[in-house]
Amino acid sequence: MQLSGTALSERLSFVVGAFYFEENSKRDLTSVQLAPLTLLGLYPANLSQKTSAQISSRTYAAYGQGTFHVNDALSATVGLRWKREEKAMSLRRLQSAGLPGITPTPSIQGANSGDWSAVSPRLGVEYQWSQDLMTYASASRGFKSGGFNGRPSPLLPNNGLLPYDPETLTTYEAGFRSTWLERRL
């Protein structure tokens, strides 16, 4: 959902909005490992694994950005985005030796959940020197939420379903935009 418009005799242009996303997924994977002696008929057992994983994710966000035109040449931009992500993961691996009458047993199972949120600002300034030349500078921060390792290991805590941290990036940008040679360059 988004709303955009102008105000203050069109000196202020703005956009505000909200965002929601939900995803639920399930993955089933079956693998069979043939023992070398099985291929020669000397040992009748194979190792089979069935892995079932469920992942759910929910994202909420609200944002706004406004550009104020101080005069015909100078404008300043301020933006802000709030984001929250909730994630959950569960995993179960059944393992069997492949011999008749043997029931698969859970060899690995675990679950984890977490949530991450951040506020990401943006600041910018532009100056239009002429119809063909504009300079700008901006600073902003971005955010990507954390999550979980999806490769189970019985040697790690919680069978390897461990969280990883979110990523935050701060960027600075400066430059110019221009058109030369009758918009050929």
C-alpha cells in the first residue's frame, strides 16, 4: 500500500507506505546412499535418509520519504524505513539402514525461531547547476534480516539449526548527472 503526492505549493513531494509479506514453505528430500559392497551383492544394506523442513517468514514494513525543493536549484531528501521480520524453521531427518523390518528412526530433529527489526534512514541533497548538469550526495543504511543454517549436523548445538546475524550496510554516494552533445553523451 502506497500513497504519494505533493504539498506546500508543490515544493514538497512525498511517498509513504506499508508492506506485508508472508511465506510458508515445506521441503521434502529423500536420498539413498549405496554402500560399495551392496553394488557387488556382498552386503544388502543401503543408507536412506528422508529430510523434511518447514520454513515460515513474516515481514512488516512502513516507510516514508520526502523531497523538499528549497528553490529551483537546491533540494533535500529525507527518508525512513522500519522493517521487522519473523522467521521459524523446523527440521526432521529420518534415517534407516535399508534392511527388511527396520523402522526408520529420527536421527536429527530441531527447530528455531527469531525476529529482527531495524530502522533504515536516507539523507540526500541535489543541486541543479543548469538544465544539463546536476550534482548530488546521499547517505543511507540498509538492512537484511538474519536467519538459520538449514544444514543439520548432530555435532552442533540444536543439531546445527543455528541462527545467523542480520546484515547492515551504510552507503555514501556523491556524483553528477549530465547530458552533453545534444543528449548523445
